Amino acid sequence: MNPLVIIHGWSDEPGSFVALGERITTDLGVAPTEIRLGEWISMNDEVTLLDVAAALDIAWSHYGLPTKPRSDDLIVHSTGALVVREWMTRYHSPQSVPIHRLLMLAPANFGSPLAHKGRSFIGRAIKGWGEPGFQTGAQILKALELGSPYTYELAHRDLFNIKKPWYGAGRILCTVLVGDVGYKGITSIANEDGSDGTVRISTANLNAAKIILQLNEKHEPVRFDIQTSQGNIAFGIVAGENHSTIAFKDRGPKNSLTPDLIVRALTVDDEGWDGWITSLAKKTQDGGESNRFQNTVVRLQDQLGHRVSDYFVELYRTVDDDGTFEQRLYQKFIDSVHPYEDDQSYRALYLNIGILDKLRP
């Protein structure tokens, strides 16, 4: 069994992962090393995720963790997923990275709808983010904002890097698990359909696609390229878990399958990888009718490469156009649009796939 490392998210206290660590020790016979990055770096407004990744690199050496390829297994929670992806793509190559198995619990891979609502909202809604001594700085929140250039660029480093595939058999065996219910009580202010109370199911998922669409002066398409993300990544939606309970916090887990899924993700080997992806999809649900959403990030630039911030996205069909279909698309299919605050050429569209299926003739 490889050494096992737990890397906290930003909404965690020092004791947040005691229950998870104890369960892993019991089930796997290995005591995990917990890296609490809040102890290694301050969280003032100038700190970026690159700074946090540098702190992780120092902590890795401090704890004497193995550095040989595929020599360690990792569990990350929430923002910890971005930290690890930043660290591995900055300090390692797919051939040298010391990660064998990577389990992401409720990861904020493509951001969180809470980030742009400000630290005061987060502090009131989710215990931990606004507590003294472990605050989330402005630059971290900008990276976590929906549609951020940071998550866009990071995806190009690991997911869409054709020359350097990071995930799959023989490389990092990455499993993503996310819950499908929000919080109760006062923290329910953070809930929305298709989320676990903090991250959206669709922004946790690392299985993605990139489309390049080029239009001429008449807004007619002259180029259409599509690229799927590199490598096979296991993904499961765990019914009944929220952002905290899936990590054994707040009297979690709530689903009896959760401990077994975690053990399986941390013991699967290359030969069983494709089977694990298939079985995980079967064991967990598709999110249900109210949770079927897609996160789509749009970035627009002109023929000179200048970013365009003033635009809107039109959706229509080319046959049987009666106007009613398009009206329903805009009113029901597009759940929300979030322009990135500092650069509105980036926009995150939250699309209701369940509604789209009902609208199709």
C-alpha cells in the first residue's frame, strides 16, 4: 500500500478530517498524512494558487513523502483539487509525478458559485471560510469564480494537453466523487439545483470537451473543432451527500456506499481501471431530474486575438423555427449566466439538460 496523503480544502479546520483518517486507517491499514496548507501559508489577498502549490511542495519535503513516480495516493477535498493540479503541472511531468491514485471529494475543479458572492457571504453561509486565521484571500476567490481564466488555463495544462496526458491507466488514476444535496438550516442559503451546497456537480466533473467555433463577418460558422479531455477519469454522483458529509464531516457520510467507494478508489489498479469507471457509474446515480446541468465556459475573441467583453450567446434551431422553441430555451434551458468579473469575455453558462430533453421535439 502506498503512503496516503490528505490535502484539505479551504473550508476546513485542523480537525476536519479526523473521522475520514480514522476510517481509512481501519479499512486500509495505513494512517494518512494530513497536510493542512493553512499552516504553511498566510491567506492574505495577494496569495494565489501558485503560492499555495509552492507551499505544498515545501510541505511534501517536510513530511518526507516519497517522490518517485506513482509512489503516493492522495485524497483532496474542495479547493484542494485545484492546489494539487497546480502543483503537479508546475513541479512535475506525467512521467515524474509521485501520484498514483488521486481521489477528489467534492472538488472545485471549475470553480464554485459561492466565490463571486464575496467573503462575507461565504463566512455566513459556510463555516470555516471566513474564520480568523484561515481566510480565503481575494486572489483565491478570483480563481474559484465561475468562468475564471485560471480554471480555463489549468484545464489546458492537464485535460487538453495532447502531448502530455496526465490521467488514465499507467498514469494518475483519478476518481471524482460529489454529492447531490445541499445544506440544511442557515447554510441552505448556499444551495442551488445541481450542486452539493458549495460546488456544482458539473463543475466538479473533470470529463470535459473543448469546442473552437470560428465565425465570419455574417456570423456564419467557418470552423468547428471539438476535442475531448485526455485520459479516463472515474466520476460518480453519490446520492444524499453534501459538500461536507462526503468527506465524513458534519456527521457524515449519509450514504452507506460512500466508504466502500473511497476504499475502491484508493485500491484500484491499472488492470481494473476501465472496469472501475463503468462500475462507479452504475453504482452511483446520474443526478436525477433536478440535478442534470451542464457547465459551459465561453470565451470570445476577435480575428486579431483581442478579447470581446460585450456579447451574448444565441441559441436556435435551423428547421421548424416557430419562435416558441427558442423562447423556452432562453427562459428555461439557460438557468444562469455568470460573466467573470475581471474579464467578461469569459462567461459561465449553467444549462439545464433535463429541460432541454423535454423541449426536444
